[in-house]
Amino acid sequence: MSQTKRIKTIASNTAWFFTSRAAEAVNSLLQIALVARYLGVNDFGVYSFLIVVCWTVLPLFMVLQRILVRDIAIDKGRVSEIVGTGLTLIGLSAPPILIVTMALLLIFKVETIYFTALAINVFAITFAALNSVCTSVFIAFEKVKYETLVSFAISSMSLVFMLGVVHFDMGFNATFIAFMLSNLIGLLISVVTIFRLGVRPAIKIDFGRMYYFIKECGFLAANQIIVQIYAYMGVFFLKKFATDYDLGLFQAPARLLNRLNVFPASFSVALFPVIASLTAVTYQKEKIDYMITTAARLILFATIPVSIAAFVLSDELVLLFFGSKYTYSAALFRMMIMGINFNFLIFVFEPLLIILHKQHSIFILNLILLTLSSALYYPLTKFNGAYGASIAFFISNVLYLAMYLYFISSIVDLMPFLRRGYLPVVGGLCAFGLILFTAGNYPKFLVLATALAIYALFAMKAFTFDEIIFMKGLMKKREG
């Protein structure tokens, strides 16, 4: 496949995946708003903690898809065996994971009335994990549009079910049941779709292949536990040193920020099978370097304006989604939004390390990060509560990117990125400086427009003239 056709394929898959995640993000934001308003700050804190506990101890569920996509992209002839073993492995993993999550609630002294809700959520996430095994076929076959349709169906049904829970006042447990039912239906849709593509999962206990998956996922799974603990460290420290009310105030903006990951994730998912194919036979370093550094610049170019707009409109966003009870969350949101872009670039760098079988390197990097972040979160959260956790969140994201840049520079030639990738960063810093300097003195929308204009002056220079002409040519060809 020619480079032009390959890039057009990446662009198409990125567009489909972005559409999927954008719709999912919108529906998720609406659900968060419904649940936060319905439960109130205190119960929303408990709700968030149960969600965090589940996602912290389900690493295999979240990393297996990457291994499946890699193996299917390289050997499509064995897709039925690969998918069947993946489904079996997920099913066998669910019971012990349920036991572990129950034990965590006991450790944190959560009231037993919430154990039922936790069990429902584990089943919900299990259905989501089984669905991700099926959708790995769509991604590996570079038919991301099917993944988009399934994702849209799940997020839409989840929102509808949640509206029913709120309207009929069905209670705390029902908020998790809505999530579980939507994931179950989504799984059924995915199974029907892969059957129509000619894939018949061979469901059997293949210990050899299961051991291979566990071995391949070993460092990734351990790493994912570390990443999840790192991502939700503020939640655990607030649960230890503060109240559920503080936890609710902190998690409201944190959940908003999680939705912004749709932007870098869109690039990452579309890029993953392409890089895998470039390493299947021979390591084509020059092409990989080009794709990685260009994708990194595109992510910065696309996501920094979103952070600028969210920073300026933080009060309005918090009021819109969560209501007046969460007013203090706007200050936390402003602190956290300034660090989120540093985390976005990891979505580009990490897949390359996975493809090159350097999972152990990811594990070591994140273990160091976890140690450093713990040293930040402990004093800041203990003495400053939710605001201290927000400060620690910002500093940790800066450390996260710095460590990855240092390590990945030994694998990828980052000079094309560093020579021009710094321009969006400088533009973003100038924009944030303008916003902070003029805070409260001028209308917000005037400040926002000026900040974005300043950013554009720098960011447009992040790409060479030839690259801009090339991208315009691709757009014209797609329109034609």
C-alpha cells in the first residue's frame, strides 16, 4: 500500500473512531451530569469510588485488546482462535476479580450496602471487556466504522436507561444496572457483526494460547494497575484523608477531563495496526519515526485549543453539567486542565513500545511515576484536600511526559517533533498567560477569542509548507 493511501486509511479510521468516541464522550458527560445531580455530592463521591475500584483492578480487561489487535493484524488467518481464546480468558477472569474488588471495599471500610452496586458494576465491565475482544477484529481489519456503530449504540442505550433511572427514581443500584444492560446489548451486536464478517470465535480452553496472552499482557496488566492507581490516586488519598463530599467535588471535574481523551485516543487506535504492520517483517524506522512525530504534533495542535476553551469557561461548564452544589469544582477544574495535554502525548508513544515488545519498559517508567506521584499526593491531599489533589494532578502530568520523552528518544528520532512541536506549547502558554493576566477584567468570550488567535499564530508554524500542501491534497482527494 502506498504512503498516500496508507495515510488516507489512517485518516478515515481516525475520523470513524473520533466520531465514535465523540458520541460516547457526549453521552458520558450527560450521564455524569444526570448521576451527579441525582445522587448529590456525597453519594456521587461514593459512586465515583466504586467506579474507580473496579477500573483499578481490571487491568487484563483493558490491555488484552491491544495484544489481540496486534496479533490479528499480523496473522488474520487465525482470527477465530485468537478471538475465542480472548473471550474465554475474560470470562474466567471475572469471578476472581469480583472477589478482589469486594476485598478492597472492606479495606477502605465502605458500608456493606454498596457491595451489591459494586458486583453489578463488575458484571457491566465484564460485558464491556468481552465486547472489546470482538471489536478488536474491527480495528485489526481496519474497519473501524463497525466499532463506531457499536460504541454509539452502547452509549446511546446507556443514556436512555439512565434517564429512566432518574425519571422513575429507581435508586443507587439502578445507576449501575443501566450501564450493565447497555454493555450486554452492545456485546450481542458485536457478536452478530463479527459473524457477518465471517469470524467464528473458537470458544475453548486453550491453555497454551491463554498462557501466551497472560505472558504478553503481564507487564501491560501490571503497568495498567499502576496507571489506574496513578490516574485515581487523588481519589484514594481523598478517601483516606478527607470525606465523600470532597471526593465528589474532585471527581466532578476529573470525569469531565477523562472525556477529553477521545482526541488522542482516536489517533492512537488508528495508528496502532499500521505501525504493527510496519514491524511485522522488517523494522521500517524512517516511516515509523515520521508517523509518530507527525501524530504527536497533530495531537498538540488539536487538543491545546480545547484546553484553553475549557479553562476560560470552567465556571459555566461546571454549572451546566453539575449544578450550583459543585461550584467549588470549577477551581479544581482550572488547575487540572492545564496539565491534561501533557498526558495526551502518551497515547502516541506508548503503542510503539507495546508493538516493539517493550512492555517491561512501560512498567518501569510508570512504577517510577507512581512513586514520585505518591510523594506529591500524600502531603498535598492530606493538608489541602481536593485542591491539593488538583495541584498534584497537574505536576504529575508534567513528570509523566518528561519521563516518556526521555526514554522514547532512544527509539524514535524526536527531532522533527521537538523542532516544531514546541510551537503549539509556546502558543498555549502565551494564551494561558493572557487569560490569567486579564481574568475578570474583560468579557470571557473576548478573552477566549484573543487567546485562541494568539495560539494560532504559533501553532500554524508547527507544520512545514510541504506538509500543509500534502494534507490539503489529501482532503481534496477525500472530498472528490
